[in-house]
Amino acid sequence: MVKCLIWLFWAYLMLKLIHLGLGGRGSSRDAPFTIRERLLGGEPILFAIAFILSVPVPLAISWQLHRGYLHGFQLATDCYGRLAAAGALPGIGNKIDRYRLYQAADGAESLAKRAGQFMDFRRDLVTAALADKTRHYAALTRTADPRKIFEQEAEVRRCFKKLPDVELSPPWL
């Protein structure tokens, strides 16, 4: 909130200086402005423009950034758990190289840590989330059901496709 008020003050000050510099008074009298002259002189419009530039726009941008960081964190932790546990899947070594699995898991881990850092998560919370996902997916790989194993392999392939395309912030920033 304080940050928004500071932005509001500076935006209003800059707009006021621009208004005073470019939009001079029509007369050259030395009398101070009255309230009526201020209202007619565009003072509320300057404040409204400064408010729009300094409060809703930065709040919308920070909300969008937080949403992107959260989505990236969730995707990275989920894919890290899947990739770290994929080595226990029967037959995955024939389809995907173990070194590629390791590289992808390492990339997912660094992406999760970077997203956690942007959201001001403590490092131990990020590590705990990664370990929790790994335990969860390691328990799923112990099944003997061929359909579930095939689903796990498909999800690992999906992670291979999605992880390189993850951007933590929107491209328009």
C-alpha cells in the first residue's frame, strides 16, 4: 500500500509539472487560484490519471507476475517429482536416456527454486515441496498396473515437452 502511495505521489507530481510547464494560465494575474478555478483547470483529471497510472496498473502487473510464478512453481515441482521418480518405472530406460532424465529433473529443480525465490519462499519450503512430489510419484511407480505405468510414462514425456517452454513472467514485461 505504501508503495502505491509513493507511486501515486510521484506520478501526480510529474503530471503536475508537465501540466504547469506545457499548459500555462490564460491570464497573467498574481492572485492565487480559487477552488473553482482549480476544478476548471483540470486538477481532478490530473489526480485521476495519476491514480490510474500508479495504483491499478502496478497491482494488475504484480498479480499477473505472481500468477505466472505460482504456475511455474507448480509445474516445476510436479515435473521434478515425475522425472526424479521416472527411473523406477519399468522399461523407461529403453525409451528415454537416463542422462536426459537427470538433465530435465535438474532443470525443473532450478526452475522451482527460481520461482520460489521470486515469490519469497524459504529455500527449505521449496526443497520440502520437491521432496514431497518425488515421494508421491515414487509411490505411484511401484504399481504393477500396466495402464498406470503407461500414464506415468506419458506424463514424463509431457514434462519433457512443457518444461523448456515455461516462462515465469509474461513475455510482455
